Amino acid sequence: MQIIFDDYKSKIKGLVLVPVFEKGDICPFLKKEDTHGFISKAVKADKFEGKEGQICVVFLSDLRVVLFGAGNKSKVTKVSLQKLGGQLASIAKPLQKEKVYIALDSTGVEMPETEILAQVAFGFGLGAYSFDVYKQKKEDDIQISEVILLGKNPEEAQEQFEPLAAILDGVYETRDLVSEPSNMMTPSEFVDVAESIKIKNFDTDVVDVKQMKKLGMNLVLGVGQGSIHEPYLLVVKYMKGKKGAAPLLLVGKGVCFDSGGISLKPGKDMGDMKYDMAGAAAVLGTMISIAKMGLKTNVVAVMPLVENMPSGTALKPGDVVQSMSGKTVEILNTDAEGRLILGDAVWYGQEKFKPDTVIDMATLTGVMTYSLGTEYAGLFTDDEKLAKDLEQASQETVMDHLWRLPLHANYNKLINSDIADMANLASSPEAGSSTAAHFIGRFIQPGVKWAHLDIASKAWTKRDLPCSPKGATGFGVQLLTRYILNTRVS
């Protein structure tokens, strides 16, 4: 789908979406088209006042005009405009038009029209996403190929949109990866996707089984040893910042399918576990976004990619495995596998790239949904500034929202083991998300800032949202990109 900005004076026909603010004016170009006052009559008949969510449909010669209530203009923010764009996409998609126009009157809104159009376009792009790779195409199935936003300064609006377009590309790639069925998105296929990306300064490297054995990455190898698909450690480097400056390290959990291993999950909804690699996908999507923007920053992403399967070669409860760091782990439950591969991955990233900050992202604990529902992902960190910066970035997104949860020292004691340095599961079921975070924290080296983002409740949605259709959300790309823009660009 192309997103285009054009002048109000352009000749248009077909579907036109017109957001109208309360006590606002109808878009100027419609005054010219509506020579017989059909719009004002329809507005009066439908009691349309521009209140949020109101809809009024009018037919004008070769135009189909959909007026949509955009709410109070005094409360407009970038985020609310993105949500508005997503709502417009949800209106347009079922109408099956190849070309969609968006026109609005921004008079009285305390934001430049070009910025307004760019934010609406971004939200529309988020909401218009669909994944239909495996559906047969029907002759009468028409999808949006172009959305044209009308304004007074289309060139400037296009310029405002460019960085948002880069984020949109990262979100789309993330959603595509997470949406793929696990028989198609194996660890090796994930690597192939990353290596096929050709963007300047986007450099990939792959650590295979042979290399991992030499490095002693037995946690990653252990989780993957039950599957016929070999594990990999994918590394993406973007080093365009100050030479010698410590990079930011992003680590994403990449369990391409999680059966639970020997500690087998219940069969119901197990198919959803194809999205257990959403952390890795979001980290990769973030690297795409910052590379397309050409930001002056140093960022490295590390993604351990495995399948967790039951077999005669799989890890067993009671096994003890030595990590790359040298610390040993007692395996109490093979379904607590994400923290294992992250332990080796964050250690590898620190040893190899000497970052000053580590942020890991993972669909780590199902209990996160019980803690925070589907509105927030969990944020765990002991660094107050890092917490504040991530929360600020979160507030600048339309859906990548965070809620900070505790890392109490007593929770850390719950993962002590009688036989090894630690266990991969707490000795009691309390504070499961916090104990999982503490497990990763034991692999963070002294002096390195660290935050853990548990996105188990946010990576996938079972209902349509304004800026995320049902399915993969692409959670994390907007958040991490905003964090990097706010704090890591020189």
C-alpha cells in the first residue's frame, strides 16, 4: 500500500474519508464539490456534530464521502491522530476500494497541518495492515493500494512522514514474521529473512551450532536440542554513531514454536505459540526502522532462535546445564525456556560488544496477562533513568504501553537451587514474572544498565484494535525506536 500526499486542488473521485472535529469545518475542497448543499443537509439529518466515532455518509456525483467524528480539537495529540488514522483504516478496509482519499480541516488545532497529516497517515498504515499470504485470492476481493492525504503543503507533509514510514516498515516486518506459521518461520528461515534485508549499515552475522558449542552457549543449545530445526544466534549491527561509543544492546526472545518441551503445554491454543518469537521479531523490526532513518547511533541486536520441542533428545526436568557465563542452571520445567536462551544471549552480547545498556524483550510469562491485562507490557528495571526514558517513549506511542513491576530482592532468592547456581523456575508460584526477570538479571554484568520487557500480553491481539488488526501487533518497534530517538542519537 502506498501512502501519498497531494494538494487539495487535485481532481479526485471515489472514496473520501473526512475527519471532522467538534465545532470544526468540513474540508475546504468539499465546499466546492457540494454545490447543492447535500452535505449540510445530511449532517443536519444525522445530527452529526463531529463527536468522536460519529459517522455520516454522503454521495456526491462521483464521490462517496464518509464524515467521521474526530472529537475535541483542543485534545488533539500525535497519539490521538494516529488512533484516528487507524479508525479511518477500519472504515475503509471493508468498503473494498483500491484508492482512498483523506481530507480534513485542521483549523483551530494547535499543530501544523503537515504534522497532523503525517500522524494520521501513520495511524492509517498501522490499521490497514493485513496478513493474507495463505488465503486464495477472490476475483471480487479488492484491497487498498493507495491512500492519498490532501493538504496545502503535500511536500512538507511527505517530509514529516518519512521517519514514521521507516517505523511503519519495521512494524510491518515484525507483524509478518510473527504471523507466519511455525512450519514456515523456523529458526533458519528467520535468519534468511534477516540476511535478505538490504539497508545501508544494516549488518548481519550468524552464530551456528558449531560456534555455540565452542562458546559454551549450552542454554540455547539445550532448549533447541529437542527439535529437528537447529538453533541459531542472529546478530544485527548498526554502528553509525560516535566511533568507540558503547552501543545499546537489544536482545529478543526467538522461540519460533514453543510446545513446552517435555513439560508439554496443554493442547488448547498451543498453535498460538508460533508468536513466541515476537521479541526477536520486534528487535529486528526496530533495527530496520533505525537503519532506514539513518540515525547517528550505535545499536546491536542479538536474537537467539530456537524451537522448544519434546523428543528423545530434549532437555528433561531435573537436568543441570552450564551457561556461557559459567553459571549452572537446574531445569525444573522445560516450559520456562525463554529465560534460558536470553541468559546466554545477553551474556554473549555483553562479552562481544561491551554495551552500556541492555534491553531485552520477550513473550516470557503467560501470567503477565493476569497482572496487566492486554493494555500494558511489563517493565522491569532497577535503573530509575532507564525506567523513566522507556516510560516516556511508551507514552509517545499509540499502543506500546508499559507498566513498571517490581524486582524485589526476595523474589531473586526464589530461583536459588539446591544443586546448581540457580533454577529456571521459582520454588513457589508467587511473582512469576518478577522471578523470570531476575533470572535474566543474573546474567547482566556489573555497571551495565538493564531493562526487561515482558510482552506476553501485548504481542498478539484476539480482537481488532484501532491501530492493530486482529493478530500480530508489532509491539515494541515503536517503543524501542522512540527510546533510541529520544536518548541514543548523537
